[in-house]
Amino acid sequence: MASVLVRAGEQVEAGQVLATMDSSLQKLERLELEAEMQNARLRVAEAIAIRDPAGASLAQGELRSLQTRLDRVLERLRESEIRSPVAGVVVAPDLSNLPGRVLALGDPMISIAAADAFTLELRVPQSRVTDLTPGSRLRFASHARPEDPGFSSLERVAPATVQREGRSVFIAEARAPEGQSWLRPGMEGIAMVEAGDRPNWWLAAHRLIDNARLRFWLD
């Protein structure tokens, strides 16, 4: 890898150059081939000038062969530029170690998250997971721009708990709200999920009731 032209969190367009591979040998070969092609053109012109059809034909054949080789070199030069296949955001955590590194075939280089493919990860307490079902509508406000909330719906609720920051929670997922192109990987916020109507007394006291049931084995 010769150079990396983007940073993690940067927004990129489809076709934008993200990085370049070392192409010094290909560039040198291109210069040599272009010089040889110029000489071949001169030989074609000279053969035509002295009415030497055999010499002209031989020089033209050499010129075609050189052009084929040059086309292959130019293709390798184009391939030395790593371009983004989609518009999105660079999500690789650290790109600083890529320049100068020799990459094996299949090694990951730069990860791009498509601009319309972000997923919200909701950390749901065990006490509330039974209230959630896929398709439930939600409102999400990020800490970065709380004045600009967006709406989406739950797509999936994980069947088992995971550890997050020392807490055991269920993970629910939702597609990021539309129209919030400023969202970036790793941003956090608060999601409010519609879970049906509840009476006011239940909203105020349900946690106390649940705790009492657990502590005193109440029905």
C-alpha cells in the first residue's frame, strides 16, 4: 500500500479514490513502452517513405504488439487506485498502519458502510424486552443532534442477552432513520419505542411493582 487518502468517519462518494498501491514499476514500464512505440511509428513512416511495404508491415506489427502491452500496463495502473464502490462512510477504525504494508490477496483494506445501510443497536433491559416486537415504531435522537430526531421501526430483537459495559442486556436492531445523512458509526443516543397504551398509574409505578414481585414473590 503506497498511500491512504481517507480517514475513518469520512464520507466518500462512489468511485472516489480511497488509497493507492505502489505502481512505480508499472509507471516505468509505461514510459519505456511509450518510447518504443514512438520509435516504431518512426520506422513505419520511414518504410512508407522509401516504399518498403515489408518493412512498414513489420513495424506496424511491432507497434500493435507494443500497444497491447501498454494496454495491460495501463489496466494495472488503474487497478492500483482503490476506489469506493458505493457512497458511504469509512468505518475502518485505524488506517494509519496501511501505507507501506504488503497486503496478501483477500486481506481487508478499507471498510465502507453504505450511506443508507446504518443500523441502530438498542440496548434493552431485561425488564423491558417482552414489551418489544419487530415492527414497533421508535423515535431516535442522537446525543450529537438531539434537536433532530428521526423515526424508524424495530427489525429484530435478539433472543439472548449480551454483555455491554458490564450490564446484561438484549440487543434490538432498527434501520437508521431516513434523512439523517450526518449519522456516523459509533454515535449514541436515546431511542423511545412504542409498546402500546398503558394507564398513567402503571407508567408511574410499574418498576416498584416489578421489584416488589421479585423481592416478596408476589403474584
